[in-house]
Amino acid sequence: MNSKKKAGTPGPLTSEDYYINAQGLMVFTEVYHLKRGYCCGSGCKHCPYPKN
């Protein structure tokens, strides 16, 4: 198994990376997106990157 971290993978999640909303879904924070380093194009609620 490959143990190398992929480029753009922020590592283990911490409490600042996400929260659970009222519907019980995990929502990534702006902090998480900045750690990841790019926009995935999925329209994430807290995406800090410009819309194209």
C-alpha cells in the first residue's frame, strides 16, 4: 500500500476542518479548503476560491 500523501491532501481532519450541520452532514470549513489548496468545483458552501 502506498503511504505517501497525495498532493493537495490536507492530512488527518481536525475540529477546525469541519462541522456537523443540523441535518447530520459533515460540512468542510474554509480552513479545510485552504489546507487542501485548490477548488474541487463541487460548489462547497465555504469555498474560499473564486468562482469561475
